[in-house]
Amino acid sequence: MSTPNRPAAGRSSRRRILLGLLVVVTSATLSFGGFSLYSLFEDRARLRADLEFARREARAVFQARLERERELVRQLKALQAERDRGAARIRRAEQEKRRLADRLALTEARVAALDAELASIRDAAASLEAGSQQRQLSLERLAREKARLASELVALRDRLSEALAERDMARRVEKGLRWRIDMLQARVAEIENSRSSAMIWIREWIGGQLAAIEQLLAQAGVDPRRLLQRAGDDLPAGIGGPLELPEDEPVPLAAPEGTDLDRTLVRLQAAQRLIAALPLSSPLDSYRITSPFGTRKDPMTGRRAVHRGVDMAAPWNARALAPAPGRVIRAGRHPAYGLMVEVDHGMGIVTRYAHLKKLLVKKGDKVDFRQPVGVVGNTGRSTGPHLHYEIRIDGEPLDPAGFIAAGRNLTLVFKG
């Protein structure tokens, strides 16, 4: 009679062994998920710090170089103005020289004429035995005129010497100014080359990071260019500054508005804003996926049906966490989803948490990254405790598993 009971005892033993293996595998899976999530949090924090540091460094380098270039422009313009003033003084000295030379020639001609006239008068007076009073007055007048003209001639010669000395000094000053201008222009060209090299390096580094981010987002099923453009359109923009009237042909050293580097930095800011808004982390600390995204066998009817999210089994009383900052746009009961929360993260990105046992937020609340929004439960159309998690962009459902995988791989972009 004991022989028929042996197969039943063997089957019972095998069931106990399989059940024990299942418990071990499940515990290992939950532990691994928690560890990966903790590592993701640390990497994400380091990532944000590295991005902010790189942005501040790039801006500081660019601003310092721009200030040095502006100072050189001011010095160059001052030297050019001094050179122009020296050239004007030279021109005035040349004009004064020509005017004095003309007056000197005219005076010398008048002196020669007076000498000739005086000689003629003296000859006439010598030939006459007696001169009249009128002739004597003429001689005295001519003598006074000659003395005045001689004094004026000496003054003109002194002024001409001073003008020549001033011209020579102006020429030496102009030569020195030209040398300094040449040195400053060479320095400006050197700074321009250095700045161009730095801008090329910054642009290439940021471009590489953006390309890697776009590739990861594309693997998650997101159109990165559309969302990056949307994130860039929401960035604050402004323009202003003091009123300074333009001078004659200023030297254009500063980069014009809207350069490639400016556009690249705007794209980096848009990528940072997009990454902050995307739900790249898991809504649970520990979980396992019991039903993936896409077509599946309906747990109620047994027929094939479309599943718009993922079902995630979690420990008892586990809390559903917001994977990115946002605002609650719905919190209440739904016929199929039971107690449900929807969070709007901006740029058309919405996450949904369904079958909750308890709501921890209300409509209109602002939630932070990893803030609890509800407790995992079994409300609505559900066969057991789990979290139904959805991600929608512009109303289109996307596979949350791709976003979670992209979040795990995001740190590899910057470590590389």
C-alpha cells in the first residue's frame, strides 16, 4: 500500500524546490534593481554638476576674452585718435611754414627794395650839397621802416625754426604711434586666432555631447529634434545694453550676434532642460515587469489587446515616484485605471500611474523629482497589486522601458 504514495511525495518535493528557487531569483532581481537605481541617482547628480560647471567655465572664458578684446579696441582707437591729432599738427605746421616762408620772401624783397631806395636817396643826398627837410623826413621814415622790418624778419625766422622743430617732433611721435598700432594689431590677430581655436573646441565638445544625447533619446522612441526645438523655444531670451552711438569705422573684434557658439550653447541649454523634464528613471525603487508595453493577452478576457504602458510588480505598500519634476493634472478615480495620477512634465510629456491604493497628491500640486504620488494597489480593472505606468508625448503612448534604459545609459555619454 505504500508504493502508490511515493510518486505523490516526489512531486511535492519538486514543487517545494521550484518554489524556493523562484523566491531566490525574485529577491536577487529586486535587489539588483534597487542598486542600479541608486547608482543612477548618483550619476545623474554628477552629470548635472558637470554640465553646469562646463557651462560656467565656457561662459567665463568667453567673457574674459571678450573683455580683453574690448580693452584692446579702446586702446587702439585712442592711439588712432592721437595719431590723427599728430597728423593734423604736422599739416598745420607745414601750412604755417609755407605762410611764414612766403612772408619772409616778401619781407626780404621789401627790405631789398628799401635798401635800393635808401641807397638811391643817399646818392642823391650826397650829390646835393643841401638836402631839404622833406628829404630828411623821408630818410628817417625809411630808416624806421627798415628797422621794423628787420625786427619782424628776426621774429619770423624764430617762428619758422619753432615750426620746423614741432614738425620733426610730430613726425617722431607719429612713427612711435605707428609702431604701437602695428604691435596692437598683431596682438589682436593673435587673440583672434586663440579665441577661434577655443570656440572650435567648445563647439565640438558640446556637439559631441548633444549627438550622443539625441541618439539615446532616439533609442527610447523620442523624436529628439522636435523636443529639443520645443525646449529651446521655451528658453528665456532678451537683448539690451547702454546706448552708444557708432563712431567712424570701429574695429570689429567681438563676435556678431547669433554666432555658431551661441546657437550651440542654446542647444545645450535646451538639451539640459529636456533631460530634466524627461522621465528617465523608474517610478519604483524595486520592481519587476509583469506585462510589457504593446500587444498582449488580456488578463481578463484572454484575448489579444493593446497595452499602453507597463505593469510593474512591487513590494507591499511601495510608493509610486515621479521620475521628473512636473505638475499634477489629474488625480482621482477612473473606471478602468482605478485610482490614477497624471503628471505633466512640460513640452507635451505626461506620465500616468494607475491601480493605486492611495493618492498622495491632488490636482494642481507641483511635484519634484522622485516625489511620491501614490501607493501601489489593486483598484480598477486589475487582477492583483501592481503599478500600471505610462509615458505619453503629445498624447502618443511610448514604451516606458526604453526611457528607463536610456536613463541608465545616459551617464555613459559623459563618462565617455
